[in-house]
Amino acid sequence: MQLRYDQAKAWVERLLEHYTVVREQVADSDMLNSDTPSALHTETLDVYLVHFVFRNNNGRDILELYVDTDKGITVGECAKLSRHILEMMDSSPDAAELFSDNFRLEVSSPDVSKPIRVPRQYVKNIGRKLRVRFLDNLDEERTVEGRLKTAELHGDDKFIELTTQRKKKADKTSDAPPTVKIPLDRIRDAIVQVEF
């Protein structure tokens, strides 16, 4: 089953390498109130795989794909991707070998309450509050909560930086709030904190 799982995941990843979401947006919000036709801005976003589940339940293959873009993904975009995948499966001999006829495909966005699984997810969460569990320089586990300020995902020094709240007024040594820089390879888990 592991070999089949790995092959199915590789097939999906190859398919997603060439799949993009195209969004059209009004270029200027003032144009909504004007009598002239709205100018549209087209944006192309790469879809990436966050989590892949391939299992068999009572003889039925179930493929669950959790996908995203750097600016989020809508239910409609997930449905369109699902239709595209099914079309590709129908025309691919590789897919016919990997997936049974008794098959279910589920494509959705990642659950906001689940930990971040892919470093690229940090990009779309800049400005949001995170709770991060990580190993410090002494290999002791720490947890910090703060607003994601930066996500450096390229180069040798990959890290996130959080702006945290001061615990006491006596800690105020500058006007800037304290920040915590955490190397990506030291992060155990990071969960977006939903704010109301």
C-alpha cells in the first residue's frame, strides 16, 4: 500500500505543478460606484498541495487533497480543481493503474484549526496571530503566541518572525514590540489563532 500511496501522491503533485487559479478582480474600488464599466485585474495563483490522504475504506479508494494558494483558495476553486483532476484521471493510463473504479475524490482547503504543514502556508498568514511550539537554542520546548511579521522561506536562513505582546510594563525598553525569530527547522507546530 505504501508504494501505491507514494505513486498516487507523485501523480497528484505532477498534476498540480501545472495548475493555476485565475482570479479577476475590480482594479479600483471607486469604479464600483461609477457608471463606466469596471476595469478588471487578472491574477494567476499557483495551487500547492498542503496535505495528501490516500486510503481504502471497505474496498473503496478515497483520495483527500488539501490544497491552497498564497492568497487562499475558495470552495468554487476547489470544485473546479476537483473536476480537472477527474478529467485527467479519465485520460491518464497511470491514473487507471493507481486508482480503482470504486473511487472518491475530495478536494478542499486546509482547516484553519490544524497546524501549518507546509512552509509556504506562512506567506498567506502574515499579519495573523499564531501559536508556535518550537525548540529553543538549548533544545527546550517553548510556546509563543504573536502576530506573524515575516516568513523567510528562501536561502540558507529560513525562519519566521513573530511580534509578541509585552508581559509587563517594566519590560518596555523601546517603542517597538518585542519580536521572536524562529528557524523553520526548530518549529514543532504552528497554529493560526482565529480572531473575532
